[in-house]
Amino acid sequence: MQTRTYGDLFKLIQSLAGVGSFAPSEADDVANLINRRFLQAFNESPIWPRYFVPSEKRDILSLTLSGATASTSTSVNQNYKLLGANTTGGLNVYQGATTTTVIAYNTGTAWRVDTAASATEQADGTFTVSAGTQQFIEADTIKKDNITDVSTFTPRAGTDSLLVEGKNLIPYAQTGKATVGSFNRIFRKQAFLNNSAHEYEFFVDFTGANILNVVSTTDNAAFISYKKEFTPFSVTGTAVSDFTGSTVEVPAEFFAYIAHATYADFLRMDGQTDKAFAEENTASGALALELEKVDIISNNNTVNKRFSTYVNRQSR
């Protein structure tokens, strides 16, 4: 996609203002206003093609463990993703999302959580766990098939009380992937390719998107459509030339809007509110043209919206 340079943007704003060069203090103010208007344009649509990612595979985090306070076991406190079935006994194996050497699994007789452990996938898709240092083990008299049903865990040392909470969470950040700015839609399988895919309802909190009613408890991934996280321009300096000479890329679709809108803000700072109003209209027109392009390519009928039927709305 096309880009312009930050230096070109800054020079255009200077030209609109009719000054040969901003004073250093003014240049810093203008840089802040540019980022303000950049964010405003970014927020105008959830499906700007430059920032929209359709149907990307992400891990589902199935557990959150907390309550470990002993210095040797605090790494247990984290989210966990489901790897698959244990080669021994067939029950689930979970791996820490942050510290991957923490494994929660069933030995065949009890659930336990180990640090310095590992899990290796076998040819049949099951996982063999290499035990590490046991931090917690199931203390229930009647053993449970699901780790979330366990009432009491015995710590290796001290009086820690392990809390296990079941989740179907897709976090904002995942190693090797762009950080999610806002979630758009979530599917069980890859969407927008060939066949239709089951779409999930979800709610968002500060940890990420929480999926409602996962089709299968063995699913450990989903496909999300999302808008990338906003990243402001990181252009700073002590001289105007630091701004006019910058080669930082500016999205071409936002270029005219940012230039005219920032100039409108500059006019307001100078007390020229009538001229600022006229310039604001010019900026709004430039942005409206770019938003119309997004509509014309029919994104609003595909990736951003869905048909509502009794099938995908029956869960409450």
C-alpha cells in the first residue's frame, strides 16, 4: 500500500500555515497534533485494509492458575494453553503460555503441576510429559477427570492454595503475531477462504477475548479477525529539520486528512477559529473519501458483518 513520508506531511502543514518554518516549540506542538489526528483517523473504521487482519489462527488459553506464593513456584501463576491428550491416561495436558516449562497434567492417578517440565508430541497426536519439579498435586480423595473440578491441591512446600480457573481466552498478544488492537470476529476454523466456518460469540475484557460455548473442549485454537494495535508516529527532535527530514512512513490514505486537520488545530491555537472551521471541513471531506473506498470494496458486507440466524444466535 502507498505511503508518504512524515517529512512531506510536516512540510505540507508548514505550507498551509504560510510559514517558512515553525519555531522549535511550535514544531513539537504540531507533532503532538499530528499524532492526535492520526489516532482519530485510525479509529474511524474497524476495517482499514492496512490494519485489518482476517481469520488469523490464535491459541486459546484454557486455564488460569493462581495462588502460588513460594519463591520456587510463582511461575505457576499464569495462563495455560491446551496441548492435547496425555499419552498416559488420555487426559488433557496444559502448557504455560508465558513460562512454557510449567506443565499441568494428570499422572494417571492425580493432577499435578510441575516446573522445569516438558511435553513432546507423539505420532498419534498425544503428548508425553517429562516430569519436572512437582509444585502442586491433587489432594481430592475422589480423583477428577477435569483439572477445573479439583477441590484441593497440596503444595510441595508451605501453605499455598492453588486456584484453577477455566477459560476460553484469546489474549491480545501472542509471540510471533501482531498485537490485537480490537477484536472483530472469531471463528472455529479458517474463514473467508472456501467453506463457511462456525462463528463464536465472545466478550472482551482487559485480558483479551473470552469465547462463549466453544464447540469442542479439545479445541486449542481459533481464527480471529481483528484490527491491529495503534502505533503513533515516534518522531521527535530539538530542531524543525528533525521533523521535516523524517522518513517515517505515513499511510497515504490518511495523509490529506492529517495535514488539513492538524492545520485546523494550529489555527485554533492561534485563535483563528473561523478559518479553523473551514479547514476542518476540508479535512473531513478527505477522510470521507477514504472511508467511501472501504465501503465500495464491500468489506461491510463480508468481514465486518454477518447474517443473524437462529443457529448463530441461539446461545444466550
